[in-house]
Amino acid sequence: MKTSKKVVGPQISKLLEMPVTARLVLGECKMEIDEILRLGQGSMLVLETQVEDNMKLYINDEEIAKAKSVTVGDKLGAQIIEISSTEKRLKDLTDLE
């Protein structure tokens, strides 16, 4: 049985190599400017997130997935539990229709 391989055009090839910014957001909080100016080493930020809440994965400022925190050895990681479709991710990242 033959397996067919999709040929990727040069434009798509360049697109797949394009660097993007990924952010995994644990939580958010609102602060007044005077609170920000008082921040220093050892300051604590209380997030509006509950411990069991999911983190959000953003690529170029577009939310594409939700994840839960996990430990991988002695490192913190994230396991994706919900992700947008490949088509939606491509559209969001490239603004193509």
C-alpha cells in the first residue's frame, strides 16, 4: 500500500518556518500604578485565578488552547486539554480567510 505525501508549496514552507511568540498565562490580576511602583523582590501578586483553573496558551496574542499545569521531573509544564482546530489556528495566526 502506497502512502501519499502532501507536497508543501514554497509559500507554505516559509509560513511553517515563521517564528511566533507563545505565552502560557497562569493568571491575571488588576493593579493600580502605585501598587506596581511598590513592587520589589519578594513582592506577592494574588491572581484572580483559582488553583484548579486552566491556563491559557496564546500564540501571537490569539488564544489557541487551554492547559492544566503539570510537573515534569523538577520542571513546571502544561498539558493541553482543549485546543482550537488546525484551520482556526492557521486563520488566527495568518489572518487568512
